[in-house]
Amino acid sequence: MTLHQAPPHALHPALRLALAQCRTLVVEGPDGVGRGALITELARQGFLVRRARGPLHHVDPTQPYRELLAAPGRLAVDGSLVHELVYGPLRRGRSRVTWIQALDFAEAVAERDGALLHVMGGADDVEATEGYERALRTLGQHVPVITLDFQGIGLPAHDPSGAPGGNQERAQAD
């Protein structure tokens, strides 16, 4: 079965619920988990998919993400703020995103009827996996967090067409 033939009933119940109830979904997960197929499915389900490009803003790393959240309609954001909270300390000894900034972003997502989709599975970096669990447990006090094991969400590990979803847009960070 290819991604384009995946019937909605084959999707994980938590993902179906998120699709039905959320206007905003921020996809987060460790490197190597393969979020691309999920992001493509969100585009197929009518979400405008946006990504902040370029390096994080040096004064306010959440600025491009707040700008993304200003878009109308159903929105899926290929997130990287939690990525920075996790990998910043692991790779550089510190995160460029403060917890106050991350919590403000989480509240902005919640205010937009949103949730964080924590995609797990397939990553072999134990420190990063544990870092995501800790970060999302904290952020989960401010925004719903839906954890999905990639093996059980009803999508192939990679988009077989190799093409991005048809409803995607890239946003430039200032």
C-alpha cells in the first residue's frame, strides 16, 4: 500500500483524533525518525504545511514560528524548536531556545487549537529520545502532546513518490 492509497481508517486512532480535533499540528521527533511521510499525509488531509527555513533568529528563535502560526486555516508545522531544546545541549552544550520561549510557543500552539505530534520510533540515539520525552513532558503542561510510534501510525516510513505534499509552503526566517 502506498501513501496515496492509505485509507483514513488505517491511520492510528490518536492521529485520526488529532486530524479531527486540531487546527494546528506541530510535528516533532528525533533525527532519523522519518517525519516526511506524516507531513505529507497532513498535507493530504488539508493542512497547509509550513517550515521555518534558515538558522534560528539570534535574538528570538521563536519569531519565525509565531509568524507561521499567524497563517489562517488548518496548519501543520514541521517543528524544530523542541529539536533545538534537545540537540542544542547534546551537540553544543546549550540550547539557543530558552524554556520561557519554548513554553510561550507551546501556549501559542494551544491557543490555535493545536497540539504537538511527537513522532518516535526508528531513532537509535537514546540521549535524544530521552531528551524529547523530558522536553515534551514539560511542554505538555501547556499544550496537548500526542505521541505516535511511527511503526503504528499507518504510514510507510518514507513517501514512496519522494515528492513533497501538494499543500506545502516554505516560510523564510528573517
